[in-house]
Amino acid sequence: MHKIGLMSLASGNNSRTLVGTVGLALAWLFFLFVLRNIISNPLQLYAFDGSQYLDFSDDILSGFAFQIRPITEMAFGTIMRTPVYPLLLSFPRLVFSSQLETALVLTHLILLLGTVVVILVFTPNLMARWSILGAFSMATLRMNEYFMTLSTEWSAFCGLIIVLTLVMRALDDPKIDRIFILAALCGLLPLLRPALLFMLLVPTLVLLSVKQRRTGMLAGAAIISAFPVMVWIGINFLRLGVATISPVGGYTLFATASLIGNVKAVDDTDRQFEAFRQQFNSQKQVFTEQEVVAANTIPRTFDMQPKYSHNMGVAWAIGQGLGLDVIGIGQIEQRYAVQAILENLDRYLLQIRTALTSLRFVFPLFLVGLVLPCVMLRNAQGRPFLATSGLCFLIHIIHVSFSAAFFPLDPRFYTLTLAPCIYMSCLTCCQVLISRFRRNSCSSNSIR
């Protein structure tokens, strides 16, 4: 009787090992298929973002990026952009200096393979490895077009997937080293993409949700996550004279706010701002209400770029005519933007409200990735998946809302945090299947 029980247990273990091995092999084939497709895309260089990241990367390679020197001697991209993505680009460019496409492919390929290694290392269970690799491949398909794009979408996507994997492991077993690694990565994400500044709160949220939390761990995680951002703000204060993570926020908010209405005279004593306000009001282009809605709808039904670019060009020319440098123009534009929003609040809220309607596309993923597993996964092993899925959807909602506040909703901003939701939905569905398979396997063993 005892021998039969042992034989049944061994048989169940063998079947799980076989299914896990076959599943992992199929997941690798699917991943290689996805990889072949994304590498075949043509190189895309965004007019503003791409050239600015290249400027910053050039300054890093020449050794001038972090030197304190007059603003007039600094490249526009070095002033405006955060340092992580230019640093990532710079390492391959040391070898392939004249081959931008090769350097870009190598940068993004290293990020992709590094993400695969991390998610597999932090998933020791063979049965779960095929599901996590398959889910990552599905999410990668959604990010397909950004692999060959010179912008931060691809690297931020890889960073978010690693964060979600670390969150799952920390919720399952909250060891101090995992929490601190998670905090360090969350601290670097805003220096890759400032719109992810809210990710600094993730380690604290994770610790607050586990029973083994300690005050020292909470304080340590908060310090580690905030440290890179505070250091960069200090560097910007020394080299630019402003304590900010990136001056580009003022420019972006201005370009958006300038499209919703004019600004009335408030303070005649500030002659510089008054001159800027009068000249810009007379030359700017404004959205109609219908255009505000169309520019913030996915798929976008109105091309906002002509009016957007016109207003940016006009403001730049006026600022230079008033004798302002890059930082001065950004500050006067930010002041104009805040006033424009306050005076045209209904139009601004219409823009944000319309952008948030795009979240309806994530509702089916929410049902599949969170609600359905909540019903089917009730064991302790499923809780980290459910909590991480919930966090992922919260990240998507916050990111879309934050982006809409600064810029008419761009599909690439929306896709960046939608792809991780696809990842978590696929992963939790696979976890349901694995849980059912294990339960059936145990039931068959007990019958034997």
C-alpha cells in the first residue's frame, strides 16, 4: 500500500515535469517567433525624442554630459532628458559609433534577453516558467513596433515587467534583498521616463501588504527608491539652476495648455510675461471642443501635430526675442500653462475625461486577469498573482491619467502600460490552468 502511494506520487511528479518541460519548449519557440518579427521592423526616429536622446548620448560619450557649464553650450537633449536611456544607448555606441541601427538593436535586445533571464531566475518552478515566458511573449507582441524605435517605450516596458516579477516574488517571500532590489529599480524608472515617477511608491505598497514588514525595511525601501531621483534633481540644480527631474515637463504642459484657450492679463508689472502673453495670444492656434475630443480618443481621429508644433515654434521664437535661454523659456511657458488651465478648466478637464475613456479597452483584460482568477484562485499560492495583477491595472490607470494631464493622449503612452496588463492577464490565466492541473493530478494520485 505504501509502495503504491509512492509510485503514484512519482507518477504525478513525472507528469508535471513532462508537461512543464513541453510547455517551456513551446514557450521558447513562441518567444523566438516573436523576436524574429520585432527585429524585422524598420528603424523609427522620432523627430524630437530620438534626436534629443542621441544628443545626450553624444555628450556622455564625449565626457561633457554632467559637466557644469553655461546652458548655451549644452545640447538641448542634454538639458531636457533624463539620463538612464542615453546611458543605455551609449554602451553599444562605444563599439558601433557610426551604426545607429545596430546600436539600437543591441541595446533593446540586451534589455529583452535580460528581462527574460530575470523573470525565469525569479520563477524557480518549472511549471510556472513556461507560463511566464509565454505571457511575456504575448505582451512583447503588443510592444512590437517600439523595438526599433529610438525612444524610451521599449526600455520602460522591460523595466515594468521586471518590477512586476519582483513584486510577485516579494509578496510570496518578502526577503529584504528582494525588496531593496525592487526599490532600486523603481528609483531608476523615473530617470528613464519621468511619467513613471509614481513608481517610487510601489516598494512601500508591497511592504504594507505583507505581514513580515518592519519599520526599518519600510524606511530603507523608501530611501533607496527616492535616492536616484533626489541625486538627479540635485545635479540638475547645479547644472541648470532649477531643482527638477526634467525641464521638459514645463514645455509639454505648455504645448497642451496653449491649445485649450488664451490667457488674460493678470500682472502688468511683470513686463516680460505680459509681452510673451500678448504676442503668443495673437499668434497661437487653439483646439475646438470637437478637436479636443478627437485628439484624445484612441484610435486618434484628429492630427494634432500641426497646431501643436505651430504653438511650440511661436513660443520659442517669442522667448528668444525676449532674450530668454532654454530654461527661461520653459519657466515662462510653464507659468502661461498653469494660468491657461485655471482660466479654461472646463476645456482642460474635457481633455482628461476623454483620454480616460480609453481605459474601456483594458476592461476585458481586467475581467480575465483579475476578476476571473479571484473566483478560481483561492489558495495562498495564487494571492501574489492577484495582488500583482491589481497593482498592474492601477499602474495603467495612473499612467494614462498622468500622461493625459500633460499631453493629448498618445497611443504609445497608452500602450506602454497596457502591455504589462496583457502580461499579467495571461500569467494569471495560466496560473489558473496550472492550479487546476495540479489539483486534478493530486486527485488522481489519491484515487490510485
